[in-house]
Amino acid sequence: MSDQPGRIAKRFAELAASGRKAVIPYLVAGDPAADISVPLMHRLVQAGADIIELGVPFSDPMAEGPTIQRGHERALDKGIRLRDALAMVAEFREQDNDTPVLLMGYANPVVGMGFARFADSASEAGLDALLTVDMPPEEVEALNTELKRRGLDNIFLVAPTTPPERVEKITEVATGFVYYVSLKGVTGAGHLDVDSVSEHVALIRRYTQLPVAVGFGIKDAESAARVARDADGVVVGSALVQLMADRAAAGAGQDEILEAAARLLADIRAGVDSVAPLEAVGGAERQAAD
């Protein structure tokens, strides 16, 4: 294992140094078409993505709302599995060796492959981190040992209902960044409560110096900007998956789908970037007042 910081740590450090926040798009591997994911990853980077979150299709994605569940179903129907997602990462790395890639999925496929074999395959593909939605911190020691052996981060979710003592336990084993779920329930559900996000991000920061990214409920520039005032990064998932599904259902070709996805992400990027200058001005005014 290298002592050098990984891509995720480097990216957040670069963003912090420039006063910017991370934009992290989520896509389901193989959705809406089996051959679109790698071109989509590159196009999203061009539109302003800092980290790519690639979802592994799973038969029972319990943390997902209907929009992403349907994305999983479409990808599974095309035969996309964990090995295919890793192959997409490897193909992406042929042209982009800088953008961090996070694999988000469920424990069963990783357990089935075996922790050591997964860590080796993931590292060889150029993956940076794993987020297993249904693996609690109490059960992660064996997986973490293998991920650390290959220099891979393990990302954990914190929910609005997570009590402080559990936040502390989660942050003790997390690396890379902490993913705060801004809404109760599944992805794509509920109403974004910015005050609640602010309170919970502050709570997480009491227990860790890792960056905090916020997802669930980010759908446009306005919602992204509101969250970015407190978070180190914002994740957009359901809105992007739904947009591409709608375009595909309407008969759009790959280029049109990619362009629509890029426009949405560029809008999110603009919303996030609109926050930093305001915060910088506010900070300067506070320093002058002091």
C-alpha cells in the first residue's frame, strides 16, 4: 500500500485550496444503455464532475427510490453485474487517470466475489473507493483490511436518523469522505430541509476531519447551491438517472442523452460554484469586522 494520498483525498484538497466544492454525479452502470456508461463518465467530467459515483446494479436496491430502482432493473436486464462495472472503470482509466471513481452498491456481490479478490480487481481496474449501502461499521473489519491493503477508501452513509454515538462509530472506520443522506427514506423521496442538513453536517464534523458530501434531494442548481453552503460536496443521482431514462424512452440517441446529462450537471456545477464567492466575501467581511 502506498503512503501517498489517493485520488479522493487529492481532489478534495485541491478543491479546498481553491475554495470550491465537489460535484459528484451518480449513474447506474449500464443504464440507460450498456455501452453508454464510459462515454457518460467522460462527458460528466467535461461538464464539471469532480468525482464519479458508479452504481452497481442489484436485484434488491433497498436504499433506492423508484427512479434508481428502475435504472438497476434496466441494467440487470442488459446483464450488467459487478465485474462489468469494474470493466467500465478500467476502460475509463484508459483516458482519465485523475478523476476519482467511487463504486456504490450492496454487500452481496462483493461478498460473493470475496473481499481480497474484489480489492485486487478493483485496484487493478483503477477504482478509488467502495460504498456498500448495507454493510454496518460493526461488520466491516475484514473488508476494510483488504481495501486498505490496496489503498482503497471505504465510504459510509450517515442518515438524518443516525444518533451521535453511531456517527462517531461510523467515522472511526470511514475513509475518503462521509456521505450524508439529506432525506429520510430512499433516494428521490421527500423534501430537502437545508436547516436540517446544516445541523447534521455540523454534527458529523464534530467527529471527523473527513470531507462531508451530501446527496439525496439534489436536483438542480438551486438545491445544489443551498447544500453546498455547508457541505464539501454535493451528489446528484435521481435527477440525472430520470433525465437520461426519459430521453432514452423518447427515442433519443446516445449523443443526445449525453448532451442532456452534461447540461444538467453543468447547471449543478454552476449552482455549487455560485456559493464559494459569496462565502469568501462573507469571510472577508467577518475578518474586517474582527
